[in-house]
Amino acid sequence: MEPLLNYALDGNGVLVHVDNVPKGKACGCFCPSCGKPLYARKGVVRAHHFSHAYDHNCKGAYETVLHLLAKEILQEAGQIMLPPSSDAIFPSGLVKIHNIEIEKWDEHYRIKPDAEGIMENGERLFIEFLVSHKVDEKKRQVIIDNHLKCIEIDINFLALDKAELYEFLTQSNEYREWVKPLSLVKNESDKASICYSTTRKPVYGVARDMLKRIFDENTLFLHPYKQYEKHFSMFNTDVIFDLRELGYDVCDVHTKFRGFKCDLLFSKSQSEGKDISVSINVRGRRRKENFRHPKDLLIVDIVLKYGTSVDEIKDRWAYAVIAETYDTKVYYTYDDKNNKQNHFPFAKIHSFAS
């Protein structure tokens, strides 16, 4: 389940916020991704949002709206923060942009950037907003061969919050880069990592499917965890995180949350205020400690030890209690009386939330 959709297109194709349109079908709004009609849900339990009529499943709506909102902000702001640069050819810092045009086809270069404008020094600036796909090789080569100035800004994981997105585009220089020739592989180890197969072993899918089945039949427990002001941590507490008890009743398999890939995504169908979703991912390696992730998402990574087999998962995972002892960092299964059983075949749980 994606975060709530609070922007849509009105009958004139203009991006509008849910608070600025009538309730229900009378809003006259449409999904910018699939074009289907939307309802404006403006009740008292959940935050105001748009939803597709007839429970139509449109996975690209959030990302499409985020893309449109970034372009709208760029036009309104008339400025953009450039990536850091130590190269005299490529400027850095906040620059004003004039004559901004959105998705204009360039007949000479035969490319269509997300946006383009003229900087104060008279140079053209192409801007690409990365949500699902990076600049493809054909477009990249055109930009490089013709010495064009183009920046790519990664807006994945950002909320549909106009003020937050405005600040990100005009006051931060993070998650953006100049489109330049790709760096050559420096050594064999780098080459090996680049060529690493992305095909997942069956054990990951088995573990994910078992978690889903156990949640559908009963619940999942994460132990231990700590909560304060909607911030979750997995350490220094003995409180058990019971997903069902805390109101999580929706489980989506192999989906995305603001562009972040999740093996399992847990959310609440009914909740007051701002929801925090839970992502559980079965992995073969640990993430970097400072990896980028969406806000309002608790991320739990189950990292399988090398050589873990499908049979081990099926035999040992009798109860869905994902646990860590703070002193030894060893995982155990627990029976229904909370008695410690066999070691879990997992190395580490990574958890984050903002």
C-alpha cells in the first residue's frame, strides 16, 4: 500500500490538493497515472486523500504525482540548487532559471527532458527528476556528446508535501548529480560487484511467503522495540511489537513505498493522523549504515546467514517472532509460552524510521 495520495488532476488537468476540492465523486478529479476517476476521501478517521473508484489498483499514482509536483514547484520557484562540483565546467549552488519549459521535445538533439530553462549565465540547463528510471544511455550519450548541462535529481522516498519538496529542490544539494560519462571500472573487485547477478535465491521468497502466511493466519511479532513520538527502534527494550495489536491489518507483497522496494509492506486500513508503515525485507547482505530511505517507514531487514537453506527456514521458523538479544546479537525463535527455542538462521536486523 502506497502512502495516501493527496494530489490529483482536476477536469482541466491542473494538479490540486484534496483539501481544495469537494468531497467524494463531486471533486471531479482524475488519477494522473491511469486517468481513472478519483474520490476525495475527507472523513474524520484517516487523513484526507484521494482514492480510485471501484478499488482500482494503480501502483504508479504516487510516483506520477510526485513527478508532476516537482515540475510545478520548479516553475513556481524559478530556481534550483545544483549539485556540488569541484569542476569549473559545472557550476554549483543555488541558481535562478528563466524561460522554464516542461517536457519540451528538442528537435535538434531529439530528446525530451523533464524540464529545461536558461541560467543567469545564458546557458541552457536540462533537469531530470528521477523517480522510477534513471537517464537512459541514449539520452546520456546525447548530453555528453553535445556538452550539454543536465542535472538528475533523485526525488524517490519524498512525501507528497509541497513545502518539503520545495525545500529539497531549492535548499538542499543532496541526491542530485551532473550527467557525465559513467566512471570506468577501477579494479576486478569493482567489476565483480557490478556484474553481480540480481537473481534471488528461492530461500528469500520462501521466508517472505512464510511471514505473509503467518501474518494472515494470526500476527507477526518483532522483539524488542521502542516507540517514542512515532519513532521506532529495535534496541534497548523488552517490549514486543505485535503488528495486529498495533492496528496493522494490510499486508502487501513485493511492493513499493515511495519508491522503496519492500518484500512485505504492512499498513493500517484505519488510523488517525499520520500513519507509519512497516517494511520487512529478507536479504542476503547488510545495507550500508547510512542508506537512504523514506520517512515514516519502519524498515526491518532480515539478513540470512550464508548457506541458509529452504529446509532450515521451514524447520526453524515455527513461530513468527523476530527477536534479538541486545548483549549477544543472536536471534532465536520463541514458542507460544515465550520460551527460547532454536537459533534463528539470521545474522542481523536493520531497523530505521524517521
